[in-house]
Amino acid sequence: MPNRHDPDAAGRGSEKVRPHSVPSGLGDLPWELPHTFLGLDEPADSFERADAILLPVPYESTTSWGGGTRRGPAGILSASRYVELYDQEFDCEPGARLSIHTLPAIELTRAGATPAMQELQEVYGRVADAAGDRFVLMLGGEHSVSSPAILAQAERHSDRISVLQMDAHADLRGEYEGTANSHASAMARVLDRADVVGVGLRAVSQEEVDVSRASTASTLIWADEMWENDAWMDRALEALGPKVYLTFDVDYFDSSLVPSTGTPEPGGGDWYRTLRFLKRVFAEREVIAADIVELAPVPGLNAPDFLVAKLAYKLISYRFQARLT
Ligand SMILES: [Mn+2]
């Protein structure tokens, strides 16, 4: 059952789906798509029925160069309303077959990075409890929001979890610019609670390489390894345990694809190779939750926002790929 209007429906005169928020007598008016992920209409029991939950966290405080990640969630949601629901990979409309619910954004305290991260760990834990088996996809915000989410997920699972970190950077600095809660320390803070597999790395400090080599919990997969053949995919999967938290920093992508990020780096991931890998990860491991962080929308530059919105749709589709094929 389609639960999104066809954006062309009014012009074509075909039947539209009445949004739940308007009375039945007005259902035929030319309403815009709802401001939800993919423009999906959300009935009153949308959270209860959901397979996947989107949690926007527009938090930004320690971004070191280009700012604007606080506008990331809104940019992703806005672009997602124009993504085609049909996906030829599954020969169906995953967004119509699955139930997806978009939560309002979380507004964290502005009292500083440490209280904000403490608050987020509690907030995220409560959302995860309420979500139960539903797939939670958090939309950042800067990369520091991932650590509280990962720590909250680690607390919820008795077995040690693995983190798959798609990123140009290792984020393994002990602290950066005076705070241990920096985006540049996001993975350092979880290394004693989770195994971390970084993929697509290409801007890493000597200190971080040393931290990684000294730790059995850290695996680094460099971006230049990814171009010769697919052996890196097996190496990444071997390093991941059965339960995986996926954190996707959009600067993983080549800077030509996603220039709209705080620290863009050349030589990053491309679209289809990345999707091929992610599809395998979701098929061969249990991905317990995920986030997408560090999109900093540039006004008038829609392509990166659209790419990231489509990536979010792919992650949700891959998570439920067994139901779509
Ligand atoms: Mn990064």
C-alpha cells in the first residue's frame, strides 16, 4: 500500500493518498508531501508500526573547520522527499513495503560538550529502549554524537559489539582542541567497549596509527586499498563481530561527491562499491543500529544532500533486505 503522495499525481489527475493530518473531506486538495523521511505519510500509530525509526540530532559544537552540521538532519530529510521510492535493486518500493517513522529532532543542552554528550547517552538509551527491535537510524550532527549512541548500545548488549566506521578519519585522538568529546575523538572514547573497524581512512595522524597498532580492538582499512580489488571487504567483515553498530561519516565519500562536510578529503569512497559492501554487511552481520553524521548542507548545492538521503534509504532497505527480495 503506497503511503506517500505521488508528487506528480495532481498534475496527472491520478488518485492521491490522503495525508492523515487532514480531514477526509479535504483529502483531494493539492497538499505537499509531509516533511518526513521520504515524504511518507505517518498515521497516529506510526511509531508503534515502524520497522525503522529516524532520530535527528542536529548537534554541533566542536567542528574544527567548516561548520553547518547542525543543518544536516534537516538537509537529509528535505532532500529525501524527492528520492524515488522505487529501487531497481529490489524491484519494489521499499519505502512503501516498510514502515518508517521520523522522530522530531533532539535539542541537546548548550551547557558544553560534556553535559551534552552525557544527556545524549541517556536520551539515546531511552529512545533505543522505546524502539525495541526497531532499527534506529540517527541523523547528525557532528561525529561526536556517535560515541554516546554506541556506548548506550554497548550497555544494552551483553556481548561485545563491533563498530563499523565509514570515515576519512580514524577519530582516535585521545583529545582534540582541549576536549575529549571532540568529533576527532569519537572512536577513542568507545575503543575499550567495542571493536572498531574504520573503512575508507585517508587523513589520520601518527598518534592515531600508534593508538590503533597498540590496540587489538582497532582495525584500519585505508581508502587506497579499496581500488585494486574487493579483498578489503572480506578483511572488514572478518574484523566485525556478529553485532554491528554502523557509524557513517559522510566525509568517507570522495570530496567530489560530498563536498558539503566539515573536512572533505580527496580519494574517498564511490557510490556502487560502497553500496555493494554495505549490502554484504547487512546480510552477513546483525546491524543493531546506525547513524549518518557530518553532512553540512551548502545552500544551492543539492547533490550531496540528495546522495546522503538516498544512502539513508539504502541503509534501511539493506537492513530489511530479506523482506524485500
Ligand atoms: Mn570524518
